[in-house]
Amino acid sequence: MAERTIKLVDNSQQRGMSLRIRGRPFEPHKDLYHYVLSVSWLGFFVIVFLLYVAVNVLFAATYRLAPDCIAGVHDFEAAFYFSVQTMATIGYGTFAPATRFGHVLVTFEAIAGVFATAMVTGLTFAKFARPTARVIFASKVVIAPRNGVPHLMFRVANARNNTVVEAQLRVTVLVNEKTREGDLMRRQVDVPLVRPQTSLFALSWTAMHEITEKSLFFGPTALDDLRAKNAEILLSLSGLDDTISQPIHARYRYAIDDVVHDHKFKDVISTDEHGGRVLDYSAFHDVVALDESSPRDT
């Protein structure tokens, strides 16, 4: 049985969760528009090139069914070049239809070329204009006290020079659990944040989860228990890009080993000599121990 792998979590830092699919055939032609939008730019151009060559080969072979239908064409290679010129409406004047059969084929190929150009242009624009997010997720999650209460902290930043309006961050934990019947299931547990949204997301945002007795992260053995359940932390950020007025989203996955106790994020926001705020991305993923002296992150 054919097997393929799909990525469930994709983000700008090329870290994601994949899933191997079996028992379902790979049929991109049944959902061609979605497939073209999801494939990479390189894959898109390769598909367009191969289809273009295949169509011209097909027409060239059809022209050769009547060797004298095109004046100046005496072999398959010349028929292929004539097909390319016809589909692209180039018309150098070297080749020309000589029979009714040739004129009919040129008519059909010209119509096919118009539709092909329109479809490729539309797909290219749709792929190019698709709204995307450029969000940076810190490589670590820290647990540190805030006002005397331990908090689980996530740091994200907007990598574009614009603002995301009404940004919302959702945190969930996926854990393996067995039911009373002995069935193993993957359960999703929501992790409530102190402030799950921000009206303007332009620089850095440190989202926090208060670790209370009801939290999955409460207790000295909480991380070990989650690790035993093969737990993963999923972040999903959504908002409205104020530049293009389109909704955007970004996702990221953390393993339990990415959680660091008794550390905090290194300060990345400072003020210059003119009073302006400076965001230093070079230290964005850095964490420091709580006993080290460093400015408080904002």
C-alpha cells in the first residue's frame, strides 16, 4: 500500500509535526486548486513546466499524423517547436498550416493556449497573493515566577515591519491517555493564558500561563508525567494583517524537553538614545537563569 507523509504543523522555523498516511491514495487531481496552493514554488514551476512540455508533445504527435499539414515541418522536433510557437502565439512565420487538418489543429491549440495561460496566471496570482504570517517563536519555553506565582511563558515576535491587529494565541497540550476500556487516544487539553490576545502585535509578546493546582504543569513531577505521556505543546497564533487586511495564522510545536525551569527570557527590547524602542532579534531565543542579573523582559 502506498504511503505518504504530510506536515501537520508548519512554520517559518521549519519545525513541525508530521503524519504518515496509509490506505488513502494520493489523488491531487481531485483537489487540484488546493494542491497547487499548498505545494512549494519550486514544485509549482516544475508542474507547470512538465505540463507545458507534455501538452506540446501531444500536439506535436498529432501534427505528425498528417506529415504535410504544416508547411516547413518535416520531423517531430520541428512539429514540437511549431506547437510551442502556436500555443504561445509567437508566430515567427517559418511554419504555417498547409491543410484543413492543420488549420483545425492550430485552432484547437490556440484555444487550449488561451485557457492554459489564463489558468496558470490565475493560479500564480492566487499563490502569490495568499496571506502568510512571519512570526518568530522562541525555541524554548520557560517556567519562572511572576508576582510570586510560577508561570509557563512563551515568547513570540512579529518578523514583519507592520502590525497584526487583534492577535490571539491559543495553547494546547496533546497527551496520550488510555480510557477505562484500554483504548489509547490522543487527547487535547487547552492551556489557559493570562492574556490570550493583544490588540496590537508589532514587536515581542510574552504570553503566560499561571501554574495553579489545576494546571498540567503543576508539581515537581509534572514535566516527567507529561514526557511519559509523549506530550507536545502546540501554539496557534491568528490575527489580522493591517497591511493587506487579511487574516493570518502561524503555528509552532514544542516538545516537553523544550521547557526550562527557573529561567527567563533574555531581554530583547531596549531604548536608544532618542527614546525609541529597539528589538534585538539576535537574543530572541536566549534564556538566562533566574539568579543571573539581567534586565526584566517587557
